[in-house]
Amino acid sequence: MAPSNETVIRFNNVSFKFDTGRIILDEVDFSVRKGAKLTIMGQNGAGKSTIFKMITGAIKNKYGTINIDKDLSIAIAFQSMLAEDKALDVRSYFRKYANDDAFNIDVKINDVLATVNLKAPLDRLVGSFSGGQQARLLLAAALIQNPDILLLDEPTNNLDSAGIDHLTEFLVDYKKTVLVISHDADFLNAFTDGVLYLDVNTHKVEQYVGNYHDVVEQISARIEKENRKNALMAKEAQANKEQAEVFAHKGGKLRLVAKKMREKAEELEENMVDVRKEDKTIRSFEIPAQEGIGGCILELDSVTVMRDHEPVDMPVDVKLYRGRHLLLSGPNGIGKTTLLEKLATGHAKGEHVAPGVKIGYYRQDFSNLDFNQTVLQCLSEADPNMREQDLRSMAAGFLITGEVMKTPIGQLSDGQKALVSFARLVLQKPGLLILDEPTNHVNFRHIPVIAEALDAYEGTMILVSHVNEFVWQIRIDDYLELE
């Protein structure tokens, strides 16, 4: 269904900044038509999730107006499950979001679970589901509200390929208004009919019409055109300045000519377009491997997998030596994240890690970070011996600048938390690197840089990722399929 001419969301001259002084929006204007399927793009930390919170009313704009029809319902599928929701069983979880204690709530729950392609006992605890299964529950909790406006924040995170295909098909057929934040270009291109681009430098929102790939080309063409125009004006302005300098020393009427030429140069410079800067990409980096260890780093003789929601022991024969990279794969809910967590904490059944091996763990929900620490405190803790000046220089390569360094981790976007996590791994110098979906939340521009660093890592590595294009860029020596 094509969007109608009826506007359902309008931002007029909206500005917003956090109490720390960090500006997110600066006199922003955009509108969303009924039935539109729009992507919100922007660099990590630009404020995409903040726009969603302003649409839902979770945070209030301080300047300007946000107009949303009060008769329209809004539901949001968050990036990750709230801690308090993990303690609920499936039935209670859906009752919380459906606001429905009716007798037929179980029928509605089963219908919406079928929509997201998930089979789940209604008495099972939400926290016991895998990350991919929780992603489906988050979407289902939004859908059971039958909203007029559906907001999806990184909905493909943790989903396997079957889950992404199912979600894509659902959105293509969905008849209501949808706004999506995602870095998955192919997923977005399947259903997007427009883009809201949040510029992290100007804090403005640019609105484009077209599918995702068309819009990316439009943005590139516009930047190239504006750069050419600016170059011509800069050249003309410089010529006027140089000629004015010559005439100014001639005296007489030529001084008046020189003054006019300087004014012309200033006018040209003022008229130069403020070109939208491309998203910055993190610098190439290296994760140093722990020195002084060798031989067999990790042995596994059994793992626990989930079959029909019940744990089953599966015998395996895995021996990982220094420098070996293992890809752990399997569908959502099979037990990959649980296994990685137990490996990282030394609680895995049938596991033996060589003595003295330092483990670096990239956790998909970042719950191994202290959200109350500032970024500086977190990174300093990873390497207490590094001088603050050197630490700040290293962090800058991950786009973690002075303002971000003094921010509590809990106030960062998930994309920024991901970059902090990689900076932390660089400082930790692990001998065993465990990575659980490390491309989630990450700007697509950073992904080749991260792949290059993992490919070159000389320690032992276990990787879980559903993004094939990412995995193909990394050296993989061993495979363990939990099927």
C-alpha cells in the first residue's frame, strides 16, 4: 500500500539536548505520512533512538512542536529486552504490553507468536530464551498492541537468516505506518519507501523519497554536486582576494574596487553550501593476543543444546590451539549464547581452558559492562597501566571522543557501547576471544574494519554471527554446528 497524503507525525522546529549539553536535534523539521515505511539513518550516537523516544513521549522535546494524532496508537519494538521483563513468563509478558486480561489473551498470544514465527510455551520465562528468540518476542509484544504506528529499533539484531526473511515478508505486507532503525541495507531495501537521515554533525534531519539503495545514491550524488559547487566558489573567492590585494596597493579608485572584490569574496564564502559530512569510520585497529601462552587453549567434549525447549547434552570433540578461529553456528534458540556465556565464566559443562589464559568476551547485550561507569573509567580499568593521554588517543580511533569519554556507559547508544566494547578488548589483550554477534548495532561502515581486526587476531577465537558477509571476511579454521 502506498503512503497516503495524511500526515501522522510532524516535527516542527524541534530541538533537543541532554542535560550534559550534548545536542541531538537542532531545529528539525520532517513529516511522516500514513502508511509510509521509513528508515531512520545516522551515525552511531546521532540520536536515532532518541527520536523514537520523542515520538512515544518517553522523553519530551524542549523546543519546537511534535504533532501526532492523539487517536493513533504507537508501539515500539526495542533493541533489547528490559531486565524486569526477563523475569516474566511469556503469558505475563504479553499481558503487560497488550493491557488485556481477557479470557482469550492466550489465543491472541499464539496468533502473534505465529506471526513472528516462534513457538513458545506460555509458562516459560522470557529470560530463558536466546537473543534471537527475544528479538522475536520484542516484535510480537509490539504487534499484539495492533498499533497504527509501529517503531522498530534494530529489529534484525540476533535474528538468524530465517528470522530476517520472515520479518522482511511481514513488513512488505504490513499495511500500517512503520519507522525502522537498522544498519542492514538489504533488509531495508526490501520495503523502505523513504529515509530520514539524522546528520550527527549538523543535528538536522534530511528527508528523502525512494527505496534504501536509491536514497544512498541520492545522498552521494548530492554530496558530489555540492563539493564541486563549493570548489568553484572557493576558487573564485580566492581569485577575488588575490586581485583585491593587488588593487589595494595601487591607491586611488582601485582601493574602492579592491574593497568590492573583498566583499564579493566574503559573499561567495558565505554562500558555500554546508555539505553533509560522510559518517566517520573507525580507524583500523589490532587486538593484541596474550603473550606467554601456547598449546591447546580450549577443550570441549560436550555441549548442551535446546531441543523442543528442553536441554540435551551433545558430545563434541573440540580442541582449539593458539591462533585457531572457530565459528559456532546454529538456529536461534539452540543454545549458542548460553554456551559462550558459560565458556567466558568457566561454567561450561565439558570445558577445559588452559591455566592462565585471559578471556576477552564481547557480549551481545553488553551486560558485562558496568553501566554506571564512565567510558574513561571502563577503559582505564581494562588497562590501568596505560597513560590517560594514550588511552584517549586509542579511544578516538573508535570515535570515542572527549565528550563521550566522560559519559556513563548506560547513557550511550548501543552502537557506541559496541565501539567501547571493542576498545576494551584492545586494552585487555586476551588469549581467548569470545564474540557473540559483534555486528549488532554497529554502523555498516565500521564492519569491514572490525572484520579485518578479527581476521588478523593471532590468539584463539570463538565467533557467533548470522551475518554471512561479515564472516566471509574473517579467517575461520574450525566449525562447530549446534543443529
